[in-house]
Amino acid sequence: MSRRRLFPDVPPHVEYTVSEFGNTLLPHVEALISWGQDNFDRIMGNRRKTMGKGM
């Protein structure tokens, strides 16, 4: 899903890139982020309720 490129530096230097196949996941991740943003107030309200119960 990603490519790794190691450079012979000291200290070591590594770069990663997402493959074309990995990029197909991006719309799904963006949809999940959007859902979280759209439901942020409800999520935080539920979290506060749970924290109030000692969890």
C-alpha cells in the first residue's frame, strides 16, 4: 500500500509514498472525517455523558 525509500544518510532518512492502490482508500477516509465533523457535537455530548458515569 505504500512505497519506502531509504537514503544512506546519517542519521537515516526514509520517505514513504502512498501507492495508486492506497490512494483508492482516500475517499473513504475523507467520508469518515466528514462524518466526524458533522457529528462532532453529538460525539462530544455522548463522551461527556460517559465520563460522568465514571468510565
